[in-house]
Amino acid sequence: MIHSSEIWDIMVMQMPRQRWVSLEEIYQLIERCGELDVEDAKPQSPTSDIPKWKRNVRNVLQYRKGTGEVLWNGDARYLLP
């Protein structure tokens, strides 16, 4: 299972700087560069079809917004300053 630190490392190394990036683009980046396994593909909850790894991406973004390492435009777009 991909860990939060791995997700963050991919974002720091691969996300463009000084350009707003959509959540969907971030998902594509993690899917392309991360080592996702069967555990990551499981649903995030019993009532959701969304895979766990996408929830983990959102959790990383939420945490890094709080630390100021990621900016959010309020509409699912993120920026690494």
C-alpha cells in the first residue's frame, strides 16, 4: 500500500511549480508514478467505490494545506509554491 510520505514525495518531485493543478491531474500523477497495489485499489469505505489511494491523496493535500506547503484555490486545484 502506498504511504502518505510516498505520495508527498511524488507530488514534490513531479508536480509542476507555480501552476494550479487539478485534483484529477494529481490522481493521474500518483497513479502513473506511484507503486499502487491490490490494497490501494480496495474501496475507501463499504459505501464507496472510490479506491483507498485517492482518499490518501486527499488526506496528504489536506495536511499539506494546513502546513502551507500546498495552496488550494477552493475549487479542487492545488499549487506548490
